[in-house]
Amino acid sequence: GVHCGNHITSHGLALNCCTDLTWFDHIVPCGLEGKGVTSLSRELGRHVTVDHVLQPFLDSFQEVFDCTLVFSEDPG
């Protein structure tokens, strides 16, 4: 989704691996009317788990955005 506040907009990122996509029938994802949502499992025609793709995704994210991700044990 999109968050707006203090003259700043931000957008989330979803890594749909083996998600139950029927829930998206009840919302307008990202506010884009008439657009669909898919998953890696659907696109590849096989079961794909988050554990399988998370590290390659994070590595690619850092490379593409030329950044270093820092993880915190405290989600708050």
C-alpha cells in the first residue's frame, strides 16, 4: 500500500511467493483499478517459499539500489 504523511509518500513492497491470492479479490491493490496480483509460485508453475528466495532477493536489492541492508532484532 501507499502511506502519505508530512508531505512524504512511501510505498511498500510485497514478495508474494506462495500467497493465497483470493484475498486480493476484496481490495484494490496499490489503488490500481483493474490490475491483478500474482505470485512467484503462480508465475513459475511450482511451489516457491519465502525461505527459498529471500536471500537472493535481498542480495539483488542491495546490488540494484547500491545499499547495505541493516537488520534489527527489535521489530518496533
